[in-house]
Amino acid sequence: MALRAGTYKFTSTFKAKDSGEYIFYNFTITVEDNSEVETIDLSSPIRESVSHSIIIENPTDQEIEVSRSQFTIQNEYIEIHPETQVFKAHESREF
């Protein structure tokens, strides 16, 4: 579940503690852009603010933490609050 599209390479090594024997696997994973990503257009008259809430869903069986740094923001005037949110398994919430 990569956050960005691209090609990722990594090696996974399994080693026996007693004998020192090991085996390794090289992985090359290609992640494509998600066609479901939505762009939110925000506009307002001069000196007036505008806001838009989004719903984030945790479809996994684990608790996850979503932080502000995981969002791609191309405007210095956009703020995301709070800094982090913790989502329990299968929970969704407005952010």
C-alpha cells in the first residue's frame, strides 16, 4: 500500500541463527497512480475563507495513524487540522 506511484526495489533476507545459512529475495514493485484520487478545488472571494472536509476510511484490521505530512498540498495557505488522527480498524471519520 504505497503512498506514491513509482518503482520500488527492496531485498528481504531470512537467516538461520544457529547455522548462519541465509536466503534472500530481491523484489521490484511497480505502483501505479490511483484513478480514484480526487482533486478538491477551493475558491473564495478575496479575504474570505473556505473549507472542505474529507472522509478518511480505515479498511484494514489494524489501527492506523494519519498525519498531515501524508497529504500533498500545493498551496501555502491551506491548513490541515489536527496534526495527526488515529483510526481504529474499519473506522471512518471526517478530517
